[in-house]
Amino acid sequence: MSISKIKTVGRQPLNVMVYENIKNAILEGDLEPGTRLTETKVGEQMNVSTTPVREAFRRLASEGLLKIVPWRGAIVQEFSDRELIEVYKCREVLEVLAIKSAMENIDDSGIEKLERLVEESKLTENLSEHVEINSAIHNTILEYARNEMLSNLLGQLKDVIYHNRNMSSYNEKRRNEIYDEHIQIVNAIKSGDKNQAQVAMELHVNNGYEYIKERLKKRDS
């Protein structure tokens, strides 16, 4: 797979531009899953040194978009249908447990934080920031669950969750759906209705899975 579709860098901070350009190439499908990238070749293509490329690789790896392979560079991350199904089945159970547990501990400050984050997600025009805010919403719920083992288990699914959260954020229709789903989740927490919270969280996770499944199907067709 050619790396020629990665855009060169304009007059913006290198670390941001390199990261965003590689990320866009991955999420737009210009860099297909399984594509091997090296700091040297990507730096040459983008007319930059290897330092900002290395920083971008690390950040993208933390988001589940790249897999760093020692001494070989980075590989554009790919997940099998089986991996996706298994992860989403586990995620649904764990996220429901998280929200029910959080509702036993959350206070007015926590609810206000969730409401603020949801509104920030609607207002931001920066797609990477949108991913960070949406992650913060789920992390806040997890924080109030006060369950270290639950945090560890969800952490094991992090690569797939962050990878798919990035894919979803790059689609305007899905971004709007996520906003509505998060509103339902926060309203359920605010009302103290655990059954409604479970329904809202299950809908959110399942809708995310359906979006990713359809996107991958279109890519592979």
C-alpha cells in the first residue's frame, strides 16, 4: 500500500499536523489495515524529521489506530469480525455494570461534569477533541463506579474501543447520534432510573457496533 496519499505538512505545528494527517489517511481508508509504516518513509513523504512522526505513531497507537512493532515500525491496526463481536459483547456487559455502579456513587458535581462534557462534544469542531471528550464521558462514569477490577477489564478492550470511537467521530451522522445517545444516558443517571440507564447504555454500545460493522462491510466490498 502506497503512503503517497498522506498529505504534506503546512504551516501549523508539526506534532499536530503529522498526527492529524496520518490519522485522516487511516480513517479515510487511504492507509488500509495491515499497512506497514516506518518513521523514515513517512517523514520523507511528509517532508519532516522522524521526531514528530515518532510522536504521532505513539499517539495513534494509544488510540488503537496503529500497532507498534519493535524494530519494524508501525502497522495500521485491523480487527477481525470475531474480535469485534467478542469485544462488543464484553463491552456491553461491562459498560452496563459501570453505569449502574456509578449511579450508586455519583453526586451533583459528577452529573454536572457529564452534562458539560456532552455539550462540549456537540460544540467542538475538532474531531480528535471529539474523541477525547467522548472518552472522558465514559471515563467519568467509570470513575464513579469505583471498581478497580472493572476498570482493568475495560482497559483490556481499550484498543478496539478507541479505534472504533475514532472511526465513529469522523462521520457527522454518527456524531449526532452519539450526542443523542449520551443525552439519554446522562438523563437516566440524573433520574436515578437504573433500568433506563441500562437500556440507554446497551443502545449506545449496540449502535456503535452496528455502525462499525456496516462501515467495514462497505470498505471490504
